[in-house]
Amino acid sequence: MELKKNSGLRQNSSFVVVKQLENAVVELVETHENCLHRSSAIQSVGEGYRPGPELTDFKKLLDTEFERVKSSSSSCPQNHPLMHQFHQAVWNVHHAGQTMPGEEQEDIVMTGTGSNIKNLKCPITGKNITDLTEPVCSLDCKHIYDKNAILNFIKSNHGNVKCPESACPKMLQAKRVVCDPLLLFEIDELHTSSIQTARTDVIEDFTET
């Protein structure tokens, strides 16, 4: 009886710790998204500002544009790659090697390190994303492109164009195609994983020989 009680207490304690960590990850993701929205707002105001006869309240102008950008965003903390990595890590504690419930394999390319990358090649240039000099991604659909290629693509379509990735319904805006610091980390992680896999294959081939 005492053993079951202690086991229950440990489970409750673990649940509380995991929940606290999850809340911290959500806060981190929301802060990260807000930084991106703020950056987009600054860029938008900078491109569209025209001096008027009265003094401009730049704080109010930026705050208004920030709220507009934020409200138009379809991003959700629970769908963020960092949140998925957290849930995957928790799941792997007791279910390593098993697919997480509700995980859609056809929509997400899972790398060996658990990161989420939705496309492995730029849909315009055809280059592997690990070979891109300036990779960027859409804040709305999270697809990855070569920076110059996607900006020229948007410009040639007068700033109103659907994502070139097959079957993606999202519309693109130049100011919402950005270089996300997390993106660079995940691409580097994917590159490292690919090298390790290649080395393993070489070793296996050599062993067979």
C-alpha cells in the first residue's frame, strides 16, 4: 500500500515538472513569435512611412502595426517545431521508437534528431535546403526557400502569390518570409544528421565487403 502511494506521488511530481517545462517552452515560443512579428512591423512601417504635417508617434504606429501583423498570423505555439521537439522528448522517455499519437507523417518530414522540416528542397531552385546560402521560411506555412529565388518569385507576381510548394494553399508576402534563427539551427542539425547517416552507410558497406 505504501509502495503504491509513493509511486503515485512520484508520478504526480513528474507530471507537475513536465507541465512546468511545457509552459516554459510555450512562453519561449510566444516570445520568439512576437520578436518575428515586431521585426515585420518595423520593416512594414519603414517601407510605408511618409512624413506628415504633424509629429509622428512612432511608438503608437509600431504598436498598431505589430497588433495587425500578430492578428493576421496563423501560427500556433502548439504547432511550433520547438514544441513538437519537447513533446517528442517527453514521449521518448517511455515510448522510444514508437510514433506519437496524432502525428501526421505525410505532412512533416521527421529527421533523425526529431526536428520538423516541411520540405527538403527549395521548390523554386530545386536545391537541397542544406545547400542554400540564405535559407528563409514563410511565417504562415513554414516552407523553406532560397531567399533571392522566393523574393523574386513574389515580386514577379506583384506580391500576391501562392506558396510554390506543391499542394500548399498559403499565400506569401515578402515581409513574412524571414530567416528564422531556429530554422538555421534545424537545417544545421539536419545536415549533421545526414553526414552521420552517410558515414554509417559507408561503414556498413565496408563491413559487408
